[in-house]
Amino acid sequence: MERIIKTPETDPEHHAVGRRFRAWDGEIYYCDSWEENAGYWMTQVKNNEIRRNVSERAIGRTFHIVSV
């Protein structure tokens, strides 16, 4: 069975994927994808070597969208 992955290219109007978020640690993260059974993948803007996997429940709670 094929795993579902959403990216800015596959879902440009997604409410989280492709957006920037301020996290609980004060850093800005870019949501680069959502993966079925894994949640969101967030990459820190300042240091792209830091990548975190976060739950869907984190959006709006510990990760808040940054207005452009």
C-alpha cells in the first residue's frame, strides 16, 4: 500500500503544509510536509538541519502560523 504524503507541490492550498510557524521554543519552522500516520514535518528556518515531527494537534497549540 502506498503511503500518503502531502507537500507544498501536491497540496498548495493546505492549511499547514508550506506555511511558517512560530514554535514553543521561539523559533520559526517551515512545514515541509505531512505524512500519513506520522504527522507534520517541520524544518527550522534558522538551521535546516533541525527537523521535527509533530502531531496534527500541535498546530494552533505549540506551533502557531506566522502571518506574511
